[in-house]
Amino acid sequence: MKAQLEKIYGNAATDLAKAESINDVETVKDKYLSRKGEFNSIKKNLKDLSDEDKRIVGALANEITRKLETSLKAKHDELYTKELNEKLQTEKIDITLPGKFIPRGHVHPITSTINEITAIFQGLGFSLIKNELSPEVETEYYNFDMLNFPPDHPAKDMQDTFYTKAAPNVILRSQTSSAQIRAMELQKPPIRIISPGRVYRNEAVNSRKNNFFHQIEGLYVDKDITFGNLKGVLNEFIRIYFGESRPARFRASYFPFTEPSAEVDVQCIICGGTGCRTCSGTGWLEILGAGMVDPNVLKGVGVDPDVYSGFAFGMGVERLSMLKYAIDDIRLFFNNDVRFLKQF
Ligand code: PHE
């Protein structure tokens, strides 16, 4: 039995020497030291020995078991350190490496221009009307008829309108002026609102014109509103938006829904007034149309023109942005070229 024990110990030592991982060590431990392990099956036979032999063999079995436990532990620790060192080597993090660059998005220049203009008019006492009061898919009724465009009036051709097949008279709005009607239908004077949004016109695209663009509509209706109020508000807007030094001019114009009507130009920022491609050689760029709300429009929405008067204006957002930042091509806003967009 003694010899048997020595032999098992020898086998165990050989197995352990071959172990290459902690897992291998566990396998050796199981094979020899577990309840069903080789040493235990020997120990079971102890009972058949004489008392004297029991003592000697028992002591030897215990000694060998302890020796094996010690070398298992030593091997385990050795492999643990080895595996840990390997891990530390391969998974090591170089904290001096630069981090990954995650580009950050930002507001589109059209949106930021709308926000800026909106804030100016809010400062002048205007409030922003809800988006749903100013839909992009409109009816001719709101876009033209209620704005005093007589049926079949050639003025309807002034703005080359996109008609839809959704239903007769459903169009892509050609102007935000439809919001004037919707606002006055819902609210009695005093009314002081602005309404920004996208409009569509069937135009040949070039550096100054796109077939959709953005407008901000304004409407002020109350008792005793005069053309002086209109000029005061718009001049104040131009002063805040462009600064004191940008020349502006009012020109007489025509719109079916305002009387009298005006257009406002500011001096071209690209050429400084000498004339260039952007301003078609005139030195001026039109930024908005405006005028006193036509009495017919007020009557249409049930506002008495003998009691109330008002003014309205509609400005081109792209134009205002181009003039402020010296952008010479409207298409840049819509090409989504990040080299352009990230400058804002
Ligand atoms: N809706 C006009 C246009 O698109 C601008 C305008 C708005 C004119 C309000 C007068 C009053 O050209």
C-alpha cells in the first residue's frame, strides 16, 4: 500500500508538472484529492490493515496528501501570477492616446436666423403663433382668396404656385401671409403676432432663388395703427438685426392684401452698394414686403375696418441670413455641405 501511495503521488506530481493553466490544476486536484479521487479510494482500504500498519500507512497518506496540497497551491499561485501578468500585458490601456473625436451637431443657419429674428420681434411685443396655425400645405382660400386676390386675378401668377393632387384648391403655400387670416379668424384685435415657416414657389433655381425658402410673417392689428408704426417697427428691426450702419430704404410696391404697400431693401453686403451678381447690379437687396392691411381683408375675417387698422410684413429668411453673413448663393443652405454648415 505504501508503494501504491508513492506511485499515486508520483503520478500526481507528473500531472501537476504538465499543468499549463489554473483549470489544469483544478483537474489534477479533482483527480487525486476529491471524494472520488485516487487517494480517497486507497484510504478506504485502510480498515483492512492491522492497527500498526493503519498508523504508518495512515500517517504516510496524510503526509502525501498535505504535500500534494502544498504543491497544488504553489502551482496554482504560480499560474495565477503568470496569467495575470499576461492579461496586464495584452489588455494594457495607453492613457496617453488621444480620445475618439465625436463631432457635435448644431442648429442649421436658417433655424438660427429664424430664432434670432423671432427673438427681436418678441422684444418688440410680438408673439409667436402656434405652428399648426400656419400649415405648409394650404388651401387657395387662405393663401389667396381671403388675402384679397380676386379669382383668376393675374396676381395669383405673381407667385408661381405648386398645386397638389390632394384635392382641388390644395396647394403648397406660396407665402406665410395665410397665417394672417388664420390668426385673425381665431383672435380679435389687438393682434400682434409673427409666424415663421417654409414656402414654395415654382421658380428656376439660381444663386438667388430656390423653389422653397423661408419667410417670417408679421401682423399688427389694433385701433389707430398707422404707416408710421409700420416704419417704426421695421426700422427698429433692421437696426437691431444689421446694426446702426446698414443703409435701408422703403420703396412703394403692390400686394393685393395691403394698401399702401412697400418693399424694404438693405444695401448689398457683398459689394457694399456698387453692384454685383448677388444684387443684380443694383447695390440693394429686397428683404421684405409690407403694407397696411387692406380693409377688404379685415372685413373678410369680421374685423371692422372703420374701428381697426393694421400693418403686415413678410420677410425672406434666406435673404436676411445671406446679407448678414455675406453668403452669395442661396443653394448653400440646402446642399448640406458640412464645410459650409459648420461655419455657423
Ligand atoms: N407675402 C408677400 C410675399 O411673399 C410679402 C408681404 C407680406 C407683403 C405681408 C405685405 C404684407 O411677397
